[in-house]
Amino acid sequence: METIVALASAPMKSALSIIRLSGDDCFQIVSKVFSKDISKCNKRAVHFGFINDGRKKIDQVVLITYIAPHSFTGENSVEIMCHGSMLIVNEIITVLIQNGARMAVNGEFSSRAYLNGKMDLIQAEGINDMINATSEEAKDMSMFALTGETSKIFLPIRQKIGELLAKIEVNIDYPEYEDIADISKQEVISVCSQIKADLADLIKVGERNRVYHEGVKVAIVGKPNVGKSSLLNALIGEDKAIVTEIAGTTRDVVEGRFNLNGVPVYLYDTAGLHESEDKIEQIGISKAKDVITKADLVLFVVDNTGIDNNLFNLIKDKKHLLVFNKADILKVQDGHSIYVSAIKHDIKPLLDGMVRMLEIDEMSVKPSFTNTRQIGLLKNIVGQIDIAIRDAQANEPSDLISASLMIAYNYSLDLLGESNKNDLTDEIFSRFCVGK
């Protein structure tokens, strides 16, 4: 494989930066610019010296050499630790490229690790999820994927599909052998039903836990001057939205973010919903309605002036919470609704209500398939298992049942990336960082 190079640490000023190379000729290429010859290196080792461009020394560095297959990519690899100036980083990468390396594309190091059998596709996706994790829970789930724990929970299901498929195929191909046990349609139905139940559990947990990575969108809506902006500020713990006693202060959507039980919550403070002739306000109100449509949860904020039924009709069909703000001046509280005082940051009843409404009070971090590709493939497998069950119940020929199970089995290979690796590389790894 041709040698690739990229910055593996953040592209910013720091104490140290790490430049990574991988490929058949990486030791020879580095030796051309390093003060020591590492071309005949045959073990993992640490080297200290200078990188130079033939005219002058660029930097004093530490090198770590990794011998194939004992590296992240499964290839000969070098990691160069240099001083963390981007000027130095760029000079080193430039001189390496001039001597035979090629700049890596997004995710190419992880792609090579996957293609060389160092990890399956679930583990590879776990790397990207780990980098993008915004909560401890999301990081922990990514670690399950990275260490192979997530893949392990699917292997028994794939094995059941494979074993059932093998039994049916043997009966079809070798009917003359008396020592081969016949497989009944009832056995097919029973095994497929168990596989379907196991898959349903994986899908349920995955769809519930994907919010750790993707988060939830929450819209704050209501009439002008009911305290929506104060509520956003209280939830995120900073004064981001402008708060005044003048109705209509918020004319655009103001965004904020906080973590709730480890789930990223993306807040959208909207313009007050009311009839207006002001063109700017009309644009803000239109954006507010669009946010409502896309939100996973709507916080409908009211004050002591009561509920506007016309506005409530806009959100009644969405998952929503009715939030009475300015509880510090409300004289009557019914004991059942959510009462808060955003201005005094008294919002615990709302946080508790959001936890219940979003069903994140009973969530637990465990190995699970959480991204769209993974859950989509699990559902595809269920679809084919359903077809096999229906065909068995209708007493259809075994080869027809086998066809559905074969498609289900191929989907299971796709899930782990074991079918056609080359077709998956560009699509999956293009979302990764360059140095990964």
C-alpha cells in the first residue's frame, strides 16, 4: 500500500502535535528526512532526532515505529511527535510528501485498519462516534463499539440465521441421505420467531439509546413576553438570549444546548406567536412554526394571562409539556401542572417533566446499535425473517424460504462490514477526520 500521511492531533497551536504515516514505504520515506536511518527497523521502537529538508533542520522530534501487522492500520506505521506549531506541522508534512508520501483523505487510516481486518465496521464507526461524543454516556457507548462489545451482541443472531439456513440448504441439496435430519416448517417458524424477537430487542434499545449521540430538539414556544428567553437562559445556565420586558424582543430563533441525563438537548427559543403586521416579526413567527414541526418536544410556555387556545392548537398534536412560568407571582397552582420561575432559575419541575416525557429516566448505557445504517440493516433483517415465517406458515417450498434467509444473512454481513468492504469504504469513512 502506498504511504499516506496526515496530522492526527487537532489542527491548532499546542505543546505537541502528532503526525501519522502508514504504508509499505513509510520507514524508507521517513529515513530520507530524519537524522537516523530507520529503514531496516524490525520492531516497535522510539527514536529521537531531527526532521530536516536537506537544507536545514525543521524540528526536534520523537518517532514511534510500528511493524506490520502490529499497528492500528495493520501496516508499517510511524508516528512523529513534534512541537505543536502548525507552521512546523505543515513543513514536516510537506517534506514527507516531497519524499514519496501522499496526503491521506478523511478516515483513510481507519479504513485501512478495517480493510486489513484490524476491526469490523461497527468498531470503525465507534471511533468516529467517540470523537464526536458530547457526553460521558455517548462516550461510553462508543467505547462498547470500539472494543467489539457491540458486535458481540449480534453474533449469536447471525449464527442462528446461518445455522438455520445451512440446515435448509442441506435438506434441499442432499435429500437422498438418510442420516441428515429433516427440518420441519414448524422448526423454521420457531427459530425465526426467536430471531425476530432478539432483533426487536436490539432495535428497541438502539432507537432509545441513539439520542445519546443525536440528542433531542426542544422548541420553546408561547405568546410574547411569557418568559421563553428567560427559560432558555435558565436551562443552559448562561445569559444567551436577550431578556427585556418589551414584547417581541426575540424575533429570530435563538439556539442553546445542555445535557439532560447524558442526552444532548438542543433548545430553540422562538419568537412569540401572535398576529403581527411587522414583516420582521412575521419572518420570526414563520421560523418558529418551522421549528415546532421539526422538534422532538415542545415546551408551551404560559404565564398568569392564561392559555391561548389558538396557539395551543398549533402544538397539541406534538409531544409537548405545558409550562406555567412566573410561578413566583402566580397565586393559584393546581399541583399537577409544571410550574417554574425562569427568572429565579427554579426549573427542576420542568427538568423532571422533560426526563419523563423524553423517556430518558429509565435509559441505561449498554452496547447497542444506534446509527441510522445499523438500525436500518437490523430492520431489513427483520423484514426478511418475516417473509420466511409467512412462507413457512403457508407451506411454501423450502428453497423459497431459503432465499429470504439468505438475504437476511447477507444483511447481517453488511452490518458488520463483512460482505463487500470496498463498496463501504468511501461512504462510511468519508465522515471521519483526516488523521483517523
